[in-house]
Amino acid sequence: MEEMEEELKCPVCGSFYREPIILPCSHNLCQACARNILVQTPESESPQSRRASGSGVSDYDYLDLDKMSLYSEADSGYGSYGGFASAPTTPCQKSPNGVRVFPPAMPPPATHLSPALAPVPRNSCITCPQCHRSLILDDRGLRGFPKNRVLEGVIDRYQQSKAAALKCQLCEKAPKEATVMCEQCDVFYCDPCRLRCHPPRGPLAKHRLVPPAQGRVSRRLSPRKVSTCTDHELENHSMYCVQCKMPVCYQCLEEGKHSSHEVKALGAMWKLHKSQLSQALNGLSDRAKEAKEFLVQLRNMVQQIQENSVEFEACLVAQCDALIDALNRRKAQLLARVNKEHEHKLKVVRDQISHCTVKLRQTTGLMEYCLEVIKENDPSGFLQISDALIRRVHLTEDQWGKGTLTPRMTTDFDLSLDNSPLLQSIHQLDFVQVKASSPVPATPILQLEECCTHNNSATLSWKQPPLSTVPAEGYILELDDGNGGQFREVYVGKETMCTVDGLHFNSTYNARVKAFNKTGVSQYSKTLVLQTSEVAWFAFDPGSAHSDIILSNDNLTVTCSSYDDRVVLGKTGFSRGVHYWELTVDRYDNHPDPAFGVARMDVMKDVMLGKDDKAWAITEGGITKGATIGVLLDLNRKTLTFFINDEQQGPIAFENVEGLFFPAVSLNRNVQVTLHTGLPVPDFYSSRASIA
């Protein structure tokens, strides 16, 4: 269970969690640590001022994106979160785990209240030290965050298992270390006392003996605490909201907060999520088992390489000594080459052992943590963290993909010394390969006639040289980042054709491929330059749309079957460049209120666009039947601008727009719109951007 310890430590203080709370991003913090990293924000960024300005309302409002640098490369297959774009106004310090900790903006007032009850300064915000998402607290302060009782229980059991060994309760003099505990007798026994006082026969044969640590935990387990609602402290959780992914009470339902959401019984969802986590763990457990076997194989390879190296060196020395003085001058050079090959093989295998060991330790720690979470009897507490754990388990399983558990080096030394030449040919003496059937494969050839780009996708095809006799076991395709950066692997496998989706528009990519087998890898092919489309062609995405959305005209025309607003996204996401598209209003009855703009992938689909913190939209101003709405997303300047009938609607609508965005529309059954893509950026904007 030692691998699980990092899962149980706070990223701020580096110690075991104390009274942990769950942030909206699913990460945990000690309650005291959360209070220590609170920062006051200007009055203009408070939830009240945002509601007054008409922006989306939520219990916890995330700060503007200019407070953080969010480099989302999801549309190109690579992603990472960076730090803050601008230095914070308060000094930062490093925690024991290396994360940035922001001290309070003002010293806490003298008070005798506990940290959970002490008042939080007005307009306080908190930044998650792990994913760097910032949010402004509402009037409830830290009390609005649910407590992670499941994590507390796991930590308690872990600390109990790490305590000193239990002693036998029946030893007369110096008590020996207990080896078992009888659950029926509630007594700890060492082996001699168990054989003497608790023989496995008669009525005692039916008693259940368990390890001491398990017996200690079962003895100290406390009854399950009843979970109460964070909004209504006197009400217990009784239902589960599927859309919000959180337990709720009956009073929450009566107040109408989840009236349009799907609500299910708490116990049923608890069992369902436990089953899903258990199924996910089964796959990860198989990967961990394979990794352990693979580590044994690698360690055996180290020993075998050592033995083969000794044998090969002895043979080489014997052959060189037979060639008297002329061979002695060549012997040193040959030994150097053997030692170089020896060190190379060991380095490759040891590097792979180190990498696999670290990954296995992380996997084992996650597995043990998940197993301990499954043991919890608190449905609501479990459901608060189950989704995040299921995603982590699937992600970790995917990391044990093909090729990860395959040795990168053979144990054999494919070299042999040919001692048949005459003495006058000693200066030509060199190594020759023993196994003519396993040299490095030839360099692949890119088939230019089959390589092409379409929209923001690239298809590449390659083949082995016609006269190549060495088979290749697979190929590695590499692309740069479209901006002259380093190459990164995008495909590893046996196929000779690959399509890479989600590239940046109007970007130039460099591609290359190499072959590999058990002996090693070939040289890279010639580099191929690929140019993606200058403008984006896309349609609405039926997979991400609300179930009430109705699509037609090859998914370019959209309406709705409900009187409530429903959201639909475009198929293509943007994180770089300048993009422009238009929507025409085909039907507009009874003065509806459609919204047009951009949104994150996880935007709420059952409310008007812009009602949460994951969408930016225009909802009024000259929208009638026949109107044309233009949306201009400039991710180079981080701005979003709207047009109606070719007229710009005021200045720039939104600034500091950064990340991955999808075209988005919200409408009801009184509206029908058609999407038009593949449009160039308006001329006046292009000229203005070049001047700026």
C-alpha cells in the first residue's frame, strides 16, 4: 500500500489530508490549506457584479482566462496546462510537492472560530494548485465545498495499517507479535498461542481468522456517517442529479434547482458507479500483472546480457591472442566496440526498467487507492469522486498501450570474429554479423501520390523499398507541432497508412516515418511538408447535441423539438488561428431568444448558451428571420467578435479568450438556423489586424 501514499497527501502542505474538501475540478485540499491560499479579487470580479452585468451565473464563478495560461492542444492530440500568464499580485511560495501556493491577501482577523466556521473575506478566490483553475467563492465560502469523507476513511485505515505491529494477547511473559486475529473471539494470537488455545477443530474450526491489520481495522470501523446537503445542512442526501453529477436532497428538488435534470435514486447510482469503477479496475489490474511479468523478464535480460558479455569477451581474447603481436594492436579496438555494445544494451534495458517501474508504482498506487475507495459505505461521498477516479483508471490503462511491454533490446550479441584471413589481412579485421536474418530494417519510402490533407486532417502512406529483404515489425510516424517545433510520435503500429485528425488550420506540418524490428530502428525517411486548409469546413455535431436537437441538410441546418433552449456544437474545435463562420435564421416565430457563439466541450446542453462559465455568446440585437449572424474567433489576439447582416455589433465582445472552443448555438422550436462554413475572414478585419 506504500504506492498509494501520494494519493493521500495534500498538494499544498505535503502531509496527509486533514478535513479534505472537494473542489469543482475534482481535486482535494485540506480545509486549512484551502483557507491559506485564498486570494481577494477586485470588486468587479465578484459573483454579484457578474450577475449584474448579465453574464452566466453559477455557485462558483471561474476567473477570466487572462488570469491563467491554458494551452489546450486537444485538437492536435497533445495537451498541457501551463501556469499563470501574468504574475500574481501576491507573492507565491513553493509547497513540499512543488506547487505554487498563494498566501492570503490580508492577515486573518483575530477570531476564536474554527477554520470551517471563520468568515471568509469578501470576493475571495481560490486557485487549485494542481490544475490551476481559479474560482470566486460565493457567500457560503469554504462551507460550499463538499467534504471528502471517503478520503478521510481511506487515510485512517492507511495510517492504522502503518502503525506498530500488534502483540499477542495470551503470551504470559514477553508478548510476541500477533499473526492472526479471531473475529469471533476478538483476540489476537501469535502462532504458538493459536495452536495451544485456538486449535482448528471442534467448534473453533468455524471461527474466521484474519490478519492482525485487517482485524484492527474491522475493530475500529465506525458506523457510516449520514451525508448532509451543503445547501441545506439539516437535510440528508437522498437523490443523485445525473447532469450535475452530485448528490442532492429533497429540498433542492423542491426549490427547482434540478427541475429539468435527470434525477435518480442515490443507492442505485452508488451501486452503478461502484460497478463501473470495479470493471475499470479489472482491466488495469491485468495491465499491472503484465507489467510485473515484464519487469521480471527485463531483470532476467540484464543477467543474460551480463553472462553473454563475459562469454563473448573470453572468446574474443582467445582469438586475438592466437594472432600474436599483429592482433594485439587490433584487439583493444575490438574490445572497445564490444564494451560499447554491452553498455548500450544495458543502458536501453535499464532505462526501460526504470520507466516501467515508475509507471507500475503509479498504477499500483492508483489501484490500491481505488480499492480502498470501493470499500467505503458512503454513497454520496463515493459518488463525489467516482467519476474522476474512473477517468483516471481508463487513462492509466490506455498508457499501458501496445509497445509499452515489449523489450527494446535483445540479449544476443550479433557479432562474431572471423579468424580465417591471413596475417597480412589483419589490418582489415572487423566484426561481422552472425544473424544475417535480423539486421535493422531499411528506411521506409513515403508514397507522395497517396499523401494528402483535407480540412485539418492529414493522410500519409509509406512502404518498404522494393529490394528490401529485411522485414519490419512496425513503423513510427512523427509530426511536428505545425509551428517548426520538435517532432512527436503520432502513430506506432504495423499499418503503412495513417490519418491524423485534429491538426491546426492554416498550418504547415513536417512528417517523417521510420521502421523498427527487434534488432533496432531504421533511419528516418525524407521529411514531407503538409499544409492544412486555410479555412475550416465543418457541420453541427449530432453526437454532442442535446437529445431535443433536430438536424437536417447534412447536419448544417438545426432546430429543436422543445420550447426550452437546447445547445448544439460544431464538429471542429479551434485553439489557434483566426476563424469565421456565419449562420442564417431560416425561421423566427414568437420572438424567441436564440444565442450564437462559442463554447467548451463540457458546456451545459439544456440551458441557454452563456448561462454557465463555459460559453460566450450573443443573444440579442437585430436577430430576425433572414438575418445573417457572423462569428469571428481570433485566437491569435484572443478576441471574439459578432456581426449581424455584415455590421459589427459594437466593439470586441469578449477578450482574453484562450483554450479550445467549438462553434455553438442554443435555440428552441421557434427557431431554425443554417450554418455556413469555409468562409474567409472579412477583408476589413484582415487589414485592421495587419495594421495592429
